[in-house]
Amino acid sequence: MRLFIAIELPDVVKRIFGRIRADIPGSRWVPAEQLHVTLSFLGEVDDITLKLLTEELATIQAPGFSVRFSGTGCFPNRHRPRVLWVGLEPEPLLISLASQVRKAVLACNIPQEERPFSPHITLARLRFPANREVDAFLDQSRQPEIPPITVGEFILFRSRLTPQGAIHTPIRGFPLLPSSV
């Protein structure tokens, strides 16, 4: 099974971000219902490792928190844009949760990227750089005011690739501790 661990966004936020689109050649926009904050991409995982992973993830003790959205950007950079995203403001509890998830994943011998965690929501993937259109997208103030969202759980998802795109199915949610705020 192809898996990832993420924070689900409220439907109202998904709809708002789903409307942030631009006509960029070679872009493949993520359907609004699939927008999320990835904590860890796992790739293919067998059933035995999945069982171990769910046990490890269930031991995570992290408080709930709120996140605020920041502006748009792209990976790896504006000169070679391949992914368009909306960022999240730095939130220590989110960074800590991502670190705990990473440790749980590594404890199950599932390889992880070396890059540091960069909290964002992927809006689109680009097949080839379209710098002029990407610059116009990033320079416009396209992001509406979005209130902070409260995060009370993280979810292990299955991602099944189809000719029509990926289908994300929640396998199990892991509740966070009540927030002390």
C-alpha cells in the first residue's frame, strides 16, 4: 500500500484553497477535496510494517494546536518551479508533531527524506517550469483571509494512483491531546 501521514483540512478551507487557481501551462492542480498538510510520505508499505506503524503512531503524545496560513510559494525555487503551495506560519507544536511522526516512521524502518519538514499545502504540480505564469500567480495576492484552524488529530492515509489521479482514503486517525491554550 502507498501511504502518507497528514493533517486533514476543514472542508471550508479546502473549498477556499480549491478556488486559488491560475492558468499555468503544464500545471496539474490538486482537487480541493484532497488538500492536506503532509507530515510524512511513506511510499509503498507492506501489511506487517503497516501494523507496526499504526502501533508506533498510536504512542505519540502531542497536544492539539492551531495553525495560521501564510502566503504562496513554490518548490524548489522561483527559477525552477515544480510545485506551487500555500505555507503555514511556523508553529512549534506542528514542528514537534512532525518530528515525532518522523521518529515513529523511522522506528519501522521506513526511509524518510533528509530535507527538513516544511509545513505547506500543495496546490499544484508543474510538468515543466512556466516561470512567467508562476511569477504572476505568486505575485498576486490570491490568498483570501483564512482563520486559523485547530488541529486535533493526524491521519494515516492510503493513496491509490489511478488514471484519473490519486484517491486518498483514511486508514486511521490518531487524536492529539487536548490543547492547553
